[in-house]
Amino acid sequence: MGLATRVTLLVGAVCALSAGQPAVRVALSAGAFDYFAAMLVPPIEKDLTNVSLDTISGTANMTIGEVNCTLSNVVIQAVALDGPVLVFTPQHEAAVIFQGLAANVSLAWSYETCVWPHISDSGTAQIGISNSGAKLGITLGLGRDGHATAKVPSCSVLIGDLTITLHGGASWLYQLFVDLFTPQLIQLVDSTLQKRLPGSAEAALNMALRMLPLSVPLGNSGLALNTTLLSAPLVVSPEVATIDLAGNVFLTHTSGRLQPPGKPSALPETLYAQMLQAFVSSWSVDSGMLQLWAAGVLRTILTRADAPTTTQALFNTSFYKYILPQLYVHFPNDELEYELNCTAPPTSQLRPYPSPPYAVSTQNATLRVWAITGDQQRTCAFALRFELRFSASAAFLYDPTRLCVQAEEAWVGDVLVDETHVGSFDAEALARGFDAVVRLALPQVNAALSARPWPVPPLLTWGHERLVLARPVVAAGPDYSYIAADVALEST
């Protein structure tokens, strides 16, 4: 496995977003949910197309006498919803408000006078409804598969203005519509929408909620974050709802999901008034590290082919001619390979300072330096204990879609004498010499890492639209960090 792949795996674990108790808590403002509310509009409008209504009939005294009139084939041809917003109530409930509602209704009319000579006529009409609105009460729950579910137990509709266009009929017929049928038409459309809207919205809501993934891949690291809900979304205030997720990190190509000891510490419900806050727990990061270690992924052999151009010299013993003369004498001008093998799961630590805050992964490992002789024989030149620390921070001040990754520091420990074959040497001097080499190489490694993009994936993608972070702020607490951000809608 090459250096780039290995660092990608480490960064994937360090940067796993999760939080709270259980392990992930995402706090969303009502404004962040407006994007989901907008997703409801097309399926609801489609469901409310060509809806047949009841026939209306009535009797009125007109200039030509008493008239029986009937409105039949009453059909809501189309409904247009606009300005959907989601609000949280002080009673810890949610509602979607459609600030604009318009509809087109077609119908056939007919009348006949009650007395001789029984004058009759018929025609059609179009009714335009505007300046209207609707409000849907929403209750959120938890499905068996780990997705959120939604019910719409209440609905209110406010019908505003009606515009009547008659096709055919005498001039007095318009007044008949206004006096006799306008209240009935309003009541009929209102009651129909109140019956149909909850079912349409509930189906659309649950379809949107099922689109949310139960796991999110962490780049190309082979790791994924478990985003299964552990409880129903909770409205904690008139401004914020929280979502608690499983939050452990796992390897996508294995079925086993090891968990680190202990459990995540409790995290705040919300800190800022931005649209989205994702809290990051050390426990969740450690779950990813444990997965990598248990799967044997954290064993790496670095060859010349894996190395940045600026570090190519490190892969020949001639580089060590004066730093480690014993190595050069024993293996003159031979190629080298470096084997790094973690001896325990890497540990992580979240650091609030300096700004921006960052996560640190520390590895205790065994480093073996292999010499490749002219006949292609591999011999362990020497082996020693080694500690390497990587850090990852979100460099959002410059680019909100990239992470900054650095090999922060390395320490060389004691030499494993029984695996070392360079002849007579001073073990302490060997450790000191190689420690100097490692420190010399770190800036070159970091230069290569800085040139590599670490893209942050969108929060959600559907069709040609996706939600992305906007104006993020990164901060940290005693044993967690979090990202507070607005969200923006982009077209792909």
C-alpha cells in the first residue's frame, strides 16, 4: 500500500464526522429544513392534479324567476404551491407552511327555471384561486430501518381570492355564481385540500427521508460513517431540531464493526444559530482507527515508487553514508524499503487551538528498514520502535471544500536488536541518527500532502441538486469538535 493511500485511510478516520451520545448529533435550524420542504412541492402538486370534486346544486330567485342550477364535473386541474418553509413551535412540534397556494378549477354549469316555459342553458366555467396558503402539522418518528419517518396529523387551508370566468350564459348568471356558489366552492376546495394534502405531503416527506443514506463514505478511504438514526429527530427549541445518529466508523468491505471501549461523552444540543452544526466525538474517530488496525490496513511498505521526488534519496543507503555509516558499510549503494506496522490501534485527540482546530492521530508502530541487495534479496537492515503523528484540520478560511493534512511529528524509539543485521553498531546512535533523518523528511512529506486535494463531499445529492456547506466555522470543546455552517443549494 502506497503512502498516499495510507494517509488517505488515516485522514478518513481522523475526519469522521460524529458526535454526542450515542455518537453523532447534528443540530439543524428550521431554515436548513426549508430545502427538504422545497422537495415536497413537485410530488404534492402532481398528486393534486385532476382531482374530481362533488357536484353542487342550488336554487335562487333571479330576474327570470326561480332557477335551479347545478355545477358538475368540478375538477381541480392543477395546484401550485410556493414559498414552503418549515417552522418549529414552542410545543416542540414542526409544521410546513406554504405561503403561496394557487389552483385552477374547471366545471360545467347548467340551469333551468322552475316554472313554465322552463328556460334552460348550460356551459362551462374556470375558477382561479389565488392569495391562498396551507399549513401542515408534522410529527417525526423513527422507522425500523433507521430512517426518520413522518406523519401529517393536521392540515389547515386558507382560501383567498376567487376569479370566475364563464363560458356562455346570460349576464345575470355571473351574479348567481357570486351570490350562490362562491361560498360553496370555497368550502368544497378547502375541504378537499384538507383531506388530500396530508396524505400527499406524508408520502412525499417519507420518500425524501428515505433518500437520506444510512452510511456516508469518507472519501476514498474505504471507511464509512454509520448515519443510522438511533432516535426520532427531536425539536429542542423553536429554532433547532437535533438528530442523533449511530456515528461509528466502519470499513465498507467487511461485515464486522468493532467498537472502541467506553461510550461517547454527552455533547451540547446546539451552540450557534447557524443552519447546521455537526458535533465530532473522539470516540467515533477511535472507532475508525480500531477498524483500520484490526483489518491490518495500517501496515505499509514504502518504496521509491511511492515517494515524492524530493525524498527519493532516502531510498538508497548512500544517503546514510555519513549519518549511519554502519548501514552504508554493510549495504553499500543498495536500495531501501520502509515497512511501518502499527502495533496498537492509533489514538486520536481533538485540539481546539491553534485556530483552526484540528484532530491528531498518533500511531505506535514498528519500523523495519529493508535493504535490497544486487541479487534482489531483502534483508532487514535494522528495526526500531516508531511513533508518528498525523494531524488534519479544516482549512475553511481558504477553501471550504478542502482539508489540510500534515504529518506533524515523529519520534524514534529503541532499536529492536534481534531484528537488526547491520553488524556491530551503537544502538543509541542509530536511533538518534534515524530520528534526524525522519525530521529532515517530514517537511518534504508535508509538501506532497499539501498539494493533494482532500475534497469534502456534499451533504445530500438528489437529481441535479446538492446541499453543500457555506460559511463554515470550526471549533472544539474538551473532548469533541464541531462544524457550524450554513447550507447552500447548488445545481450540478
